Amino acid sequence: MVGNVPVGGDAPISVQTMTNTPTEDVGATIDQIRRCEEVGADIIRVSCPTEEATANFDKITSAANVPIVADIHFHYKRALEAADKGAACLRINPGNIGNSARVAEVVRAAKANGCAIRIGVNAGSLERHLLEKYGEPCPEALLESALDHIKLLQDHDFHEYKVAVKASDVFLAVAAYHALAETVDCPLHLGITEAGGLIGGTVKSSIGMGGLLWAGIGDTIRVSLSAEPEQEVKVGFEMLKALGLRTRGVRVVSCPSCSRQGFDVIRTVEALEQRLEHIKTPMSLSVLGCVVNGPGEARETDIGLTGGGGGKHMVYLSGVKNHHIESEAMLDHIVRLVEDKAAAIEAGEATAFDPHAAPAEAAE
């Protein structure tokens, strides 16, 4: 458990991100946490590099609605302070925080405060003796580092941990995670670290993490992007939706558009994605510009929009052709249909969204 979030086993794969505000600025950090919560973050990591960062850490953890992971590197006292101030999990490398006595102190603080621990192995910060042994970061070095850190915790009778073996190289990270999954039986946190900007990092993360998740490897994920933390959360959920592992929010099926389109598909999808961010209920929406593939896709989604001629477009409800809508009213109309569908689903009203009962203002 990371706070109230179960990790591993049959629990849903959790989506994480990390704040990038100075932790010493409590207000700015809480504001960023709130924005990440709004887009669905399950767990949020906050760096604790200084004593000033942990001085008011309890204000951050008490204000958050999701569990907060304290990111600790070399200063073991920061781990002790964060554990006492409400951290649900400590992200550490046990081998980096000093001798066995210091590890024992951190373990005692974690046990006393109900904290989990995430062992974070990274190709960019491998121990010197492993680099000397292997010559460079490689899957074997990442695995050995993880196993060494696991043993340090187990030697102190601590077993509430999860492990990550991250690298910026997709192939290195994937090979290391496969080796780790074959060797240990504990929750794994996935990430392609320092993946890059929004587009490039999304592609790298999707290739690496998507393949691992498809293979059944991974219990929590963080998409590491040079972008705002909210974007990391959005990409993480889209990745899980594409794999059928989580279905939070609206899954949009849309065409790339062409000269056959009856309306501006690109701008319509952009607007719908923005206006439907508040919908958390799982459902599907197809938006296609013409009647070539539009009807077929619409029949497979909860709500479908297919472009037609003369500025009139067909709306499908629950796979059934239902009514036309004109271009001028199309956007507001689709948003309202999605909101009504979400409300009906949440209320458990199976008959509240009858595809054969067209809205009076739109039906012809």
C-alpha cells in the first residue's frame, strides 16, 4: 500500500507524476499537486533535497488528496523527517544513504509511520563499483544494483517495497525490467527516465513501457517528460487506455482527416478533448469526418459523430443511427451528450440513455 493506493497483485496500475516546483514553496507545490489530482494522478512524488523542503512537508501531505512520495537521495535525515511528516512512501537508494545503521534508521521511521519504500535504480547514477565491474550501464548492472538494495531492506526485515530500474535508453530499460521481473516477486515501478519532450518522450515511453505492460510487467508507471506534470498523467492514462488496462475518461476514436471531411476534424477533436477532460467515466466517442469509415466506427462506440454533406452530420447513440446535427451546434451538442451519458452511467440508469429517443432540439 502507498497510502490508500494498493500496488501490485490485481490492483489497477497506478499513474504517477512528480512536482517540479521548489518544495520549499509550499503554496506553489500544493497548487501543482491539485492540478495533477484534477487530471487523475494516483500518486505524486515530491523532491526533498533540503531541510527547508521537509520543514513544512506535513502541510503538503495534509493538503494532498492522493498519497505523496518523498524523493530522497543522499541525505537520510530527509527521509526520517518526511516519514514523520506524512509521506506515504520514500523513494531512496538504500546504498546511497550511508551505512547499515542509517538504513536501519530509515526502515524504523518507515515502519513507525506506515511508509512504503521505492528502490529507485537509475542507469545515470549507478554505483561506481558496478560501473567498474561492467564497464558501462547495462541490464546486468541495473539488476545487480536492485538486488543489492533489496537485500539491504530485507536484512532489516522490511518488505513493503517496490523497485524501478530506469534508463533513458529504451532497450536498456526494457531488458533490465525483464530481467528484474524474472528474478523478484515484488511490485515494479516502470519508467523510461529522461525520455524527452512531450512528443518525443511520449513516443519513447509508449514503446518501452507499453511493451512491458503488454507483457504483464509493471504495477505503477511514471511518464518522464520535459513537460508539465499534468501532461505526464494524461499520457500515462492514454497509454493504459490504449492497452485496455485502465479506462478512465473518454476514449476518442478519430480520423486524421482528408478532403472528404464534412467538418474540421482536427480542430473538433482538439476542442472535444479539452472540454471533456472533466469526464472521468469510461466511455468511447468516435469523431470521423465522412461516411467511409464513420458509420462502422460509430457502431462500435457509445457516441459517434460522422460528417455529412451540407453541414449536417449524423449522430449515433449506442451504435444506433439517431439524428442529425448541424455544424454550428455540433460541438456543444456532443459535449452535452457525453455529459448526459456519463451521468446516466454513474447513476446506474441503464435506460436513462435511450439511443432511440433523440434529443428534441437535434432530431429531424
